[in-house]
Amino acid sequence: MREQQIGVPPMHYFASWRMQVATEKLRNISASLAQVAEMVGYGSEAAFSHAFKKAFGTAPATWRRLRQPGYVEARPTTAPSSHVV
């Protein structure tokens, strides 16, 4: 009956909630990935990283780096060569 109340199976809701807590931790504290994994209930950094990448399409370290204030993505300094051999 609980699935009818929240619209998804309880384990899916719990997994989604854990990832939302993880993003909050990654964004707002300087804990290591292993510490964040432990905070949100994962037994290892590897298991956390796998679940995070499945949920968001990117590794948690990459996700964190891309959201740092002032982050500017590196761009090539020269245009790619267009000559044909």
C-alpha cells in the first residue's frame, strides 16, 4: 500500500533519496568520496560511485568538480587541423 502513497516502490524512493542526500553532501562539504559514501549508507566508495554514475550519468568526483564555484571547463587552445591527407 505504501507504493500507492508515494508513487514508486519503497526501495526506489530510498535509493533516490540517498542520491539526493549525496549530492547535497558533495556540494556543501569537503568530505572525501569515501566519507560521503559512508554518510549515505554505502559500504564502499566503489559501490557508491557505481550507484551515483548510474543515477546521474557521471562519477561523483566529476559531478562535484563541475559544480565548484568558478569552475571553467578547459578548452583547446588551437583549432583542430582541417587539412585532408
